[in-house]
Amino acid sequence: MTSQRTAVAPAGEPAAPTASPGVSGAPGARGAAVARGIGIGLMNGLWRPRVLGAWRVPATGPLILAGNHSHNIDGPMLIGTSPRPVHFLVKKEAFVGPLGPFLRSIGQLRVDRSGADRTAISAALEVLSGGGVLGIFPEGTRGVGDFAQLRAGLAYFAVRSGAPVVPVAVLGSAREGRVVSALPPLRARIDIVYGEPFEAGDGSGRRTRSALDAATTRIQEHLAAHLAEARRITGR
């Protein structure tokens, strides 16, 4: 899937936004399961994913997968290798033509990156409140994929929902030195490394701007440490 950038509500105790009917609708768990099946077939058919640490993903309960992002195939790769179906936040620009209804039908969430998209926020929180898995690229867009710069959306969803965060490193999807990354060669090995789940909040339940900033710092430290360990064990 493509990248996301989620703007969050102002500091303080923001009320849960109400989804606008007909825009994205309630995310379907069955659709996300279909997406997982498609991802498994597509990713394993074209490349050779090597999945490490998937056993760390909790089998039940709300969960946020936070992945690094350096190529467009990173989203489908996570969807196809995650032990559980995933609802990804996907930029609205991807929802064009027949692709829009298709993405909605497989449980993916449309997000407008230009501002605080209350419909997307509501849909994402609904996924978590229902015990589902929300997928986020916290860097907000494709880049080096080193977690150097994080948007505030991940911290907001993690603190607001109380869901644990599982860091995921996708290594080998992008060719180093390419401004626009070409697709990896067919049957190339791509490593997907899942880390230990952690709590983003400080346990106080506060959702003030300072609390979210602290959570973002905490998240970045966990994600960067996981990426470094993933590179060490894979040799990437």
C-alpha cells in the first residue's frame, strides 16, 4: 500500500470524531482478511519474503503495526506477512478509479494527508476498539526508511486506544541510491522483521500535547532500536 500522514486533533482531550457516512465507512474485518490472502499470494509469487519474529505479534486484541517505508511494496508486504489481517491507512490519492472501491472492499482506510482527517481518525480508532490491527507508516511518506522523522499520528492512536505497538522493519524492498525506487528483482529476498510489542504511553492516560510529544519520542527510540537490530541480524 502507499504511504500515509495522519494529522491529529489539537492538544488536550479531543473528542472522538464521528465518521462521515459514505466516505470510508466502517472498516470490514472480512475485507482485511481477503487483503491478507491477496498479499500472501502476490508477495510470495513475485519475491521471496523472509519473515522473522512474527511470533511476537499478539494473537488477539487491538494492535498497531509500525513499519519503515522506502518502497510502495512495503504495505502489501506487511499485509501479506502479518499473522493477522491489517487495516492500513492509505493516502487518498490512491483511491482513484476502480482502485478506490477495491481498497475499501479489502478493509483499507482512506486518509487525507492535508489536514486532520476526522473520518480516517474515526475509522482507525474503530479498528482498534474492535480489537483489530491498524497498519501505519509513521514516517508519513516514502524515504530512506530509517525512522528518523516521525509524524504524530502513531502516538495519537497508540495513546488514545491504549493498543500496543509492534515495530516492523522491511529490508531489501528499495534499491539503495535510487531516487525513485524500482521494483525489487523478481524472486529477490526481502526481509520482514517483527519486533517486541511495547506501550507508547506513560501509563497516565493523558492525551495532552506534551504527552503525545513524549510518546512520539518513546516510539522513535523503540523503532530505531528495532531497525538497528533487524539490520544486524539480517546483514542488510
